[in-house]
Amino acid sequence: MAERTAGEIILRGISASPGICIGKAYLVDKEGVDVIEKYSITRGKLQAEVKRFKAAVKKARDDIRGIIEHSPEEFQHTHILETHLALLKDKMFYGKTIDTIEKEGINAEWALKKVVSALKSIFRDMTDAYLKERSEDIVHVSDCIMRNLVGAESENIAAIDKRVILVAHDLSPADTSQINLERIMGFITDRGGKASHTGIIAQALEIPAVLGVGNATAKIANDDLIIVDGSAGKVIIHPGDQALIDYEEKKERYERHKAVITRESHLKAKTEDGIHLEVMGNIELPEEVFAVINYGGDGIGLYRTEFQYLNRAQFPDEQELFEKYKDVVEVLAPKPVTIRTLDLNGDKAMANTANWGEPNPALGLRAIRYCLKKPEVFKTQLRAILRAAVHGNVRILFPMIAAYFEIIEAKRLLDEAAESLEKEGLPFKRDIDVGVMVEVPSLAVITDLVAPEVDFFSIGTNDLVQYTLAIDRANRQVAHLFQPLDPAILRLIKHVADVGRETDTPVYMCGEMAARPLHIPLLLGVGIRELSMNPQSIPAAKRLIRSINVGETRTFMDKIFKLKTARGAYELLRDTYGDLLAELAQY
């Protein structure tokens, strides 16, 4: 979306990584990838066409390996790039393209385009934002192969020798792994989202990034002066003198603010009246554990484990899972690591079988439902978690529990996994805390029945809001109705917190609601004592907590539960805690 203000052009996108940068644009050219023609290949030349495709794949593989080997260690993001290497030989991608060339008698470029289009449709139907973004991995890998097929030159980002802001239709993990922080101030892309690998890497590199702008490459020319406001998801092209003055001041304030709260991040999150909270980090990649430590996290409140299962011909074996979990657990010990079991949509989990293609994955075979239906897959992961628990402080978290029998069955399989390890004489630890995610309204209602079976509850607000309000936040027609402060959501959270207090069952929160400073006074008021969020949000959350008196929230909570709208709750929070929030504003 573009706006014009006195010669300035303002573009809006997704805030992927906070911060502000001002500088000249550098357009990353992706010439040759999008213009693809279809033509027939005679039977006698089919094998030569297959050989041409294989040569393009080999060059792509060699290029990615070269990037992994030559990138500075701290910016390798090898888990992401190794996934791309695995995808290059995945039978659903590599094998299917070869089959399409041979069976349909068409050129490699068109066969690749057809296969990629079909795979992307699988991911588009997924409800989980992180998994939905994984279609970008397929696009990045296919673009690399396609450039080799058509003979287009790829951009060498590592060779850029001036201070610039990258502007691209998209940036692959291979592209971002070449970023030199002394040269690249920030970046803007037409595509991508916060959960994309581009967004994850931007956060890891701590440079301002605005993604999903849509038309940045059409509106911005090389050497245009631009401002990137990563905190607001805003880009200004041809800024006027006043905008430059304002944003230079804003940049300085942001840097001062960031320095102060980062220095304080290792202080305890203790309220003015002495109540201590644990502020944890959410991670998806093992390497993100260092961000949790650097930002002062008290542990990991949510370790999403789906990444190792994506874009592969076969699911990972127990040893591979164990080694990844062990690495994270050992680094953080004795702080807790909460490992959430596999939370894949059935569509993706069953992509290597003939049964995938659910019409409504959000209400279908996903998360614990898939794991209970596929106990051999589930127990492989459970065994790996129990083995990793020997090396530190592990908690296990079962996602999308909707009924009492599901937690009973999940615990039974956990016991079976422990028994099998004992018979084999492998070291493991069974005495670990077991929790459930409260993200389905039915479970929120019966938490009093489930409490005796678990050691803790962890509220996942993203799905809880979606299922309670029947809102698909990826649907632009209704996304504005996705309101965590809706009275129905607040009452469900209060009910779970009340049950936790009555049954002495700790209640945590690991959804996006926990990361927003505006919501923290309310969460403290209902009695939640552990919050988990993206690592970059930890310092601000801890600082705000140290400024709040929980005793004073009691009157505030009485008022908020009498309100009838999300807007009313928002205004009450703003009016009551506006001064504190202003101090923490992401400039």
C-alpha cells in the first residue's frame, strides 16, 4: 500500500525486525526467474532434458554449500540452509519434477514451475503462520534452480561494497546469510512475513526490516533515499527535510532505549510489590537459544519442534532429534526448556502419502490428533525428549488438547516411550513436568477436570483467539476481528488462571499476547506468573513488570471484566498504564 505526502511516498508492510535506518536503496535483481515458457521435448531428447535439470540442481547445491562454508559462523543459519539442501533431493520436489519432464514431455523450467505450484498450494491451506511461510523455502530453492536453467546471474550480496538498504522482491536464506552488517543497514521485500525465514534472520541479525510490502521493487529505484521504520512496518521514499530530522531523532531515541533495556535485561522481573515473574523465550531454531540468553530470558517457554520435520522425504530419526534437543537443553541448563511436541497440520505431515489434502486443516488432523493417530512418529519424538532431559531441565508440552481423553492417551504413550528406553538400557529422565497448551476453548472450559493430570497449563493465545472468535487472521476480510482483548477471551484466560490457583497448577502464557507490553498488566492481574515471547521482546517486558504493583491491579481487573468490547479494554489499559507504556514504546 502506498501513500503520498508532499512528494514523499509511504509504503506499508509487515514489521519483521524493529529499528530505524536511513540510506540509499540497493535493488537486488532477480532477472530471468519469472519469465518462463513452456515447450515440448521429443522422446529422444527427454533424458538430455532430465540431465540438464540435474545439472542445475547440482549447481544450486554447490552454491548453497559454498555459502555455508564461507559465511561467518555467527550468520550461517545452517539449519535453514541445510533444509534447502535436503529439499533439493526431496522426492516430492526433485523426483516429481523429473517424473513430470518424462511423463508430460515438457521442458525442465515448466515442469519445475508446475511442481512448485502444486507444493505451494499444500502450504497455503495451513493455518499455522510459521508453517504457511515454509512455502517460501520451496520458492527460494526453485528460484535458485530456475536461474541455473535459464542462465540468469544471481546477485552477489556479499560483494556489495557500500552502505545501503537492500530492496528485493524476496530474499532467500542464502541471500541473507551473505549480509555484511558493516554494509547492509536494513532491508525491504515485496514478499514474506514475520514468520518467514527472512524475518527470522532479520531478527537474529538485529537489523530493521519491513517485509510483505507488495510493491517496493516497483516504487523504489536504485540510489533512492529511503527511511525504513522496522518497528512500524513503514517505508518512506524521497523523505523531506522534516521527515529526515524527525527520523534521525527517532533513531537516536530507539538506540538509547534499546541500549538501556538490554543492559537491564539480566535483572529479575520482580514487581514493585515483590512478586517475581519468569520471562522466557519462544524459539523455532536451536541457534535461537543464544538470543534468549543474550536478552536475559529465564529459559525457554516454547520450543517449537516442527522445523526438523519440514521439506524432507523422511521424518527425522530419534538420534537426530535427541542431538538437537540436547544441544539446547545443555546450553540453558539449569534453566527450563519447554519442548512442544509436533504441531504439524495433517496436510504437511502426510505429504509423503496418498492421504493428504484436507479441505479444512485448521479443524482437521493436526498437532496431538496427528500424533495420536501416528503413535510411531509420536513415540520417536517422546523418546528423544526423555533422553535429552538427562542433560538439563526439560518440560514437555502437548499442543491442541481439546478433550480429557487426549491428555490421558498422550501420557500413556509417554510412559510407553520411557518403558522402551528402560528396556534398551538408554539413559533417560521420566520425572519431568508435563503440560498442555490451552488453545482450544473446550479445554479452557474443562481445565478443572484436566488439572489433576498435568503439572502446568500454557495458554496459546493465537489459536485460542482464532477458535473462540471463529476468525482466520490470515483472511484480510476478517483479520480486524482478531481481538485478544475481546471479553470472551479475557474471561477464558481468567477462568484458566482461577482454576490454576484453586488446584495449585501453574498457568503460563506463550502466545503473542504475552509479548505485547499493553497486555502485561492484565496478565499479571489475573495471576499468570510466567510469560514466554520472542527473545527480542524480553527486555521490554521485564522492565515493564518491574514498574507494576500487582496489588494495584485488583481494582483495575474488577473494571475490565465489566466491559463489553475489546475497544473498551484497550482504552482502559491505555488510560491506566499509558505513561509506563510510553516509556517502553518501540521508537
